Amino acid sequence: MRNNVTLTDEDEGKNVINNNGETLGRVVQVEHGTAHVKPDPGLTDSIKSKLGWGESDEDTYRLDASNVESISDDEIHLSR
């Protein structure tokens, strides 16, 4: 189960890391507790699909706090 995590403006610029230690992208904006992530150019469609990142809006994907396990000074670690 995930910790009680809140995404804030301070998380902008942090890398998003999956449970295998792979960088999926970078947070470019946080609005109302939802991060907007610009995917790593090498990100495969299968990883995007697992996160529910179907259609993008201006090349960013929404990341809800419910998918976040923890947040460090420079990274956001996903729970999946």
C-alpha cells in the first residue's frame, strides 16, 4: 500500500522512476495534486499503457498521487 503522498509544485523537475529503477520521464507541472509528466524519449508504449497513459495532452501525461510510492529530493518513485 502506498504512503500518504501529496504532489506539489516543489515536485516539478523531478524524475519519475518505476519500481525497476528506470526513469519514465520528468514532472513538468503539478496542478491540484496531479503531476504532468513529459515521458523519457525512450519510453515504450507498453510502459505508458501500464500507467494508463493513453492519450497525451501536449506531450505530457497525468500522474495521480495514488500511483506514487514515495518522493525524494529529486525523484518520484511509482508504486507499480
